[in-house]
Amino acid sequence: MTGTDPAVDRVRITSPHTTARPRRRRTVVQEIDEETAIGEVYVRSLVRSQLRLALVVAAVVAAAIGGLPILFMVADLEAVQVGPLPLPWWVLGVGVYPVLFLIGWAFVVASERNERAFSDLVERP
Amino acid sequence: MSSTYAAVAVAVVALATLGIGLFGLRFSRTTSDFYVASRSVSPLWNSSAIGGEYLSAASYLGIAGLILTYGADMVWFPVGWTAGYLVLLAFVAAPLRRSGAYTLPDFTQMRVQSTTARAVASMLVVVIGWLYLMPQFQGAGLVLHTVTGAPTWVGSVMVAVIVVVNVISGGMRSITFVQAFQYWLKLTALLVPLVFLLHAWTDDGRPTPADAGASAAWLSPMAADAPGLALYATYSLIVATFLGTMGLPHVVVRFYTNPDGRAARRTTLLVLALLGVFYLLPTAYGVIGRVYAADLVATGNTDIVVLELPMRMIGGSLGDLLGALLTAGAFAAFLSTSSGLTMSVAGVLAQGSVGRRVLGPVAGLRAGAVVGTVFPLVLALASDQIAVASSVGFAFAVAASTFCPLLVLGIWWRRLTAAGAVAGMLAGGIGAGGAVVATIVRGSDDGWLDLLLSRPAAWSVPIAFATMVAVSLATQNRRPSNVARTMVRLHTPERLLLDRADGP
């Protein structure tokens, strides 16, 4: 058996329609997992919306709480006596805490909404 | 004050802490149990534990002492210590949990893929932990000395020993129980005596601090002679406390015990509520202290004002009992904060090369706990007493100047590089740390230099951020290759089945 038997070189020929990959829509999960440009856009949009939210919170805190020292300096709030102490004591010692909690609560609601929007986008059939 | 009641109170807290810790031992079997309680802690437990861990001697005793001495400007301390959690919630909480790291060095390595950056972060965790532990030990000595007359080293050594035993026996799971218990103990221990004190104050005709001779500078914020100095001091304190909380190693480690990122946010929100309730109390003690215990200012020993008030205003055996309850709360404060700090310092030391290779993770943690406690204990015994809240303030300034930029830029900025992270942490750490050392060495006076050194955050935090950004931009060719995957991991909700490159 030294020569080449022409029968061995035979190849099967089939219609291209049977082996071509079926056209399937790629899911967002695949796009993200494979780090395609489209996947990047999805993740970036989530990160950006969450960052925007965090910066809004920071700005609100900076204005509401960070503005107080200047307010105390400019306005004559200590002239207002409430019970045993001037007004600034009540603002700083009591009033600040519920405000911080409410800002935090609004943040949690909004950030969960951002995540839900992202999840809906990713899981869209 | 009757030393018997107080001694009994201290003994009860110590035994209860040890008892609950040993109870936790029955559940701690795996490495994951030891470090992060297997990530199965619910938001209410976790937030109580964070509150219990966070409210240290500085909050429990120190704030009232500072308010007694300096007045309105000091109310910024509790405000900042609470608001820090809001900043943490907005920028860090959920991504930090999703990072899946045990400790800050783990996070650093995960994000920038560099063992050098990890080593710098480990060093900073230990430095911040020790800065924070030292005043806890000193405070414990002071309190035990005040209430029982025992030499100051007794209280310090006692707290150190209990903490080490606790960490060695149960690790994080037992610490979670202990911390949660201690939040509620501390709240009760301040609240109940306050009710009696307010009653006594009403009976006394409700004298105000002004009636007791408080000055205008004490009564109103920003009323100091030099408005520029006062404004700088306040804003620097705001920067340090608002941004420093997220960089405290013992706080951050608690976020890994949440089941997922969403739970981490809810936990943080609950913490805001728990702290807001708690911090109403020390301020009240400081104000009442100004009426009834103003003479303490001259002695310089204002950290004990909280413990003194029941004796001065009520007296008798009721006064003794309330004093004992307050002492119990103070010990809860020392024990819980020291446990958390020791836990995180021990975790970092155990994960160092010696601990990991020679001893294995659990034995390494145990050895780390011993080593991590001995140094600050020696420091506490050897150095002079500084006001607890001030010296804790230094730890905040260093944390804000190092880990805050690392976490914020690491989570939100894709272009952070290992070189940038290292340079920024070193710049902030050397700046703030150097200022702290200079303050301790120089002593204090009233000038600008003193203020710039004792409240460094306002300049050291911007320097750290700027350095981290500038060096990262200069080393863009060495950006970690997996940053896209890391962003997916940090920011996407866990229930989406995405590839997060977080191993099996």
C-alpha cells in the first residue's frame, strides 16, 4: 500500500445551508462577558448613572451640611434662644441627623432603581 | 464613686463579652467563618454590629469632654462621624461589597493588580489601626482608674487581653454577636442615666450653660476671635470625618459580611439611623456637664465627665448605680472598637507572607491578633494621655488622606494605575501622618501652623487625590488589563449571571 488510493481523498460535499451557523441574536450578557464595544456601552452607562447619583448626593450634603459653618458665621442665629441653648446647637446637635437619613434613604431608592433599569435592559428577551 | 458597683459592672461587661464570644466559637469552623462570618449576617444585625464597633471611647466619652471644654464647635465631631456613613453609602458601600475582598489590601490588589500597592495598603491599615487602638487602651486605663482607683495600666491590659481572647476564640462571627450586643448596651447605658439627669436638672430649675457662666465663644459656633482659624478648623474636621469613615479598616471589613451589594446599602442606611439616635446623647452630656462639672476643664481630665455627672447631680446609691451603668457602657465601647480594630489588623498581618506560609490562615489570624495588640498597648502605656476624641481624629485624617482616594478613584475611575494608587496613598499618608507626629511632638499652641498640623485633612486629602490622578495619567501604559471586568464586578447587581472573574 504505497500509492495513494484516489478513493481515500474523497470529500463529502454538503449544501452550505445545513452547516452555516443559524443567525442568533446575541444576548447582552454575552456582549458584556466578551467585553465587546456594545457590552462596554451598557456597563459604562450603569456606572455613569450611579456616579451621577453619588455626586448629586455629595453636592446636596456639601450644600446642606457644609454650608452651615458659613451660615453660622454670617447669620446671627445664636441670638435665637431655644430652651436652654442657642439655635445652632439644635440645628447641629439634633436637626442634622434626620436630614442625613433622608438623603441616604433617597439615595438607596434611586440607586436600586438604576440597577433595576440595568437588569431589565440586560435580561430583555 | 463607689468602686464596688463600678467594678461589678466592668466585670459583667467583660464576662458577657467573653461569653458571647465563646458562644460564637461553636459556629466558627471554616476560614470564611473566621474572617467574614460566612457572609450571612442580616442588615439589622450587621448595622447594630457596625454601630457597636464604630462607637468607640471617642464617641462615648470623648465628645462630651470636648463639648464641655470647647463648646458648640465640637458638635461637628458627631455630625461628621455620622455623615461619613452617608458619603460611604453613596460612593463605596455596594461596590465594596461586590468587590468580594476581605480587607482593604485585598481590594487594592484586586483593583490595581499589584503586590506593591497591596503592601502599602497593608502598612496603612496597621498604622490607622494602631492610631485608633492606642486611645482606646488609654481610655480604658483612665476610666478604670477613675471609678476604682486601680493603676491606669490595669484597665489597658484588661481590655487588650479580653480582645485578644475573643478574636482568637471566635473570629468575626463571634465579633458580630459581640458588636451588635454592644451597640444596644451603649445606647441603654447613656440613655437611662440621661433620663434621671434630666429629671434632676428640671428639679434644679433648669439652669442653662449661660447661667453657669459659659462664654459666648462656648455658646455659639464660629465665635472665636480669629474667624479664619475657626473656619479652617471646622472645614478640615468636616473633610477628615466625612471622608475618613470609609477608610477605617474596622468599618470596611464589616461590609464584607453583607450577603450582597443591595444589603450593604440597606445596612449602611440603618447605620445612619442608629448613629443619629446615639449621637443625640453625648452632646446632651456635654451640655449638662458644662452646667454641673465645669471645674473639670481646669483639671484637663474632661474625658470622664460622662461618668462624673450621676454622682454630682444625683448622688447616693442611685448615683452609684447609674455611674456603674455608664462605666459598663464605656467598657463596652473600649471592647467593641478594639475588637474590630484588632480583627482587621490581625487579618492584614495574617495575610502577610509569613502568616500565610508558615501558620496557615486561622493560626495566622490568631498570631496576628496578639502581635497587633501588643504594640499599641505598649504605646498607650508609654505615652502621655491625649484627649481620646482628638487622637481618634488623627486616625480619621490619615484614613481620609489614603484610603478615601483609593476607594473613590478605584471604584469610579477606570484609569487608576498601581503606580498612581501607591503614589497617592504615600503622599496622603506621609502628609497626614507626618502632621500627626509633628503635632504630638510639638505640643499645641494657637497659631496657624498648629492648626495646619493638628487638622491636616483640608490640605492632605486634596494632595492625595491630585497625586493619585496625576501619577495614574502619567502611567496609562501600565493600566491593569482587567479593568473592564472589574467594573462589571463592582457595579452590576449580583443576581445577573455575568462573568465577574471572581473564581469558582
